[in-house]
Amino acid sequence: MPQQAETGDICAGADSKKYLDALGTALQDPELRGYFYKVEGHIDNMGTDAYNLELSRKRTLSVTDYMVKTFGPERQQFDVQGFGKKTPIASNDTEEGRGQNRRVVIVNTLKPFDACTVERPDIVVNVKYARAKEERALLEGETLTQRDNYAVEFTPKTSAHVYISQVDTMGTVMTLFPNPEFSQSTNSVEPGRLYRIPGFGRWLFLDDSKGKERIVVIAQKGELKDPLKICKRETGTDGIALASVKPPVRSGKAATTRGMGGTRQEVEAARTSLPPVRPPDESSDINMGCYLTKPTFG
């Protein structure tokens, strides 16, 4: 049976905010965040039918906006509907009764929500590397060293917002795109255009610490308020800070950072005409409207 939570008049201020904050906190629980929710607006009988219907809908939108901006669920999880004065729960003959009728009800439909099935854009992702004057596509299981250069390329087939991060073996997250340190391009991205991180003429390189790296690509039709939060949540790196874009600082021969070492200028490399390819299905194990590639970097 669907579960519901009810808020009072959202114009009432602190009391309503208290209920919304409690509800938003609850919806962040892993057992609750993966469902569709109905947001139903209701009002008293003070006003015309058309006015009351529009007012009840505006209140549901206000509640939804607050939940999305404050607590980060996907907007597509909420089905918003205004009912006006059609469904009172108390008499409209008293102020107390009218106050009870001015309400927003949030109902858990118990239907699973999967952001990957909601307006998921089509995007082709490829990690390339240059070694011994030859440029190739990095394949699953291949290993890179500190001497190699690498770059991330992607081509959207539809208009989208794309967010790319690199997660190192220690769980530190580095934002690659959008990031002016690596590319002047930003969201939203254009269909059919080839994007490269870092910009054309430059390469990324690793420090000399060994470990596994992940390139995480999140693609969604609309803008995400906190893509870093989603990346950390889905890769199990919550609580680990965003990495700064600085070369590693070394003491003797020991590297004090892991993962990215910085960027280099273009080297003379034989141009091979390898088109970008979609990551293998078995490597797409993120469930938030994302693609996840997992090349192995040495």
C-alpha cells in the first residue's frame, strides 16, 4: 500500500519547513530514495475553482523545488498534481477546518525509480592513450604508467548535460568536466560534436603510485545540482574531498598523492583513425543515469 506524508500550509513558515526537512532527510535513506512519489496539493474553498486549482498546483511545485534543491533527489521522481478544493479532510465552515484542508501530501507509490530509464541521453565515451608515438583506444584490462599520456573523449548523440570525474585508488574524486582547468567547453553539450578532456593539444598523465582508477561519466538530459555528490554516492566515496588540480608533491622517491599527475602538451604521435566506442555493457554498473567506464591505470 502506498505510504504518504502530509505537510501543512507551506506558507506557514518554520513549522512547514521542519516537516519538509524531516521528510527530505528520510528520502535520502537508501530504502526510500529509489521510488516514484506523488505530490498532491489541496486547498480550502476560499476562492474560485480555477484559482484554487492553480494555487494548489503552485504549492506542490514549491514543495518539489525545495526537496530537489535541498536534498538532491531527481526531479523526475515527483509526479506533481493539484486538486484544488475537491478533496477536503475537514469542514470548510471554520478556520481550523480550512487550515487542515490547505495541505500538500507526498505519497510513496512504491514504484521503483531508475534514473537510467528517464530521459537518458545517448553518449559515446572513449579513453585514449599515447605511447611510443602511437595513439590508441584504451581497452578493458590495459595498464598505463606515469610515462603514458591519456585523454577522455565523448560524443553526445543528443543534447545533454555531461559530468566527468576521475576516482583514484584512494577514492579521491577529481572533476574533469566541466572544469576550465582542462577544457573551455561546458554544459550543455551539443549532439554530434567530439569533446576531449583535456582540450585538444594536451594530455593527462598519472603520478607514479600504482592503483586502479575509474573514469565516471554522468549524462542527463537536464542540469544536475550536485553531480559530485551523485558520483561519490554511487562509487562509495562519500566523505572524501574533491581533489585539487595540482601536480603531485613528492618527498624523495615516494609520491604523496595517487591518481592524476597533471597535464602535458601534445606529443608527436601517429594519428590512428580510431572512432570513439561505447564502454562495454558489463562496465556500466552505475545506476543514476550514468555511464561508468573502468579502465585500469598502473
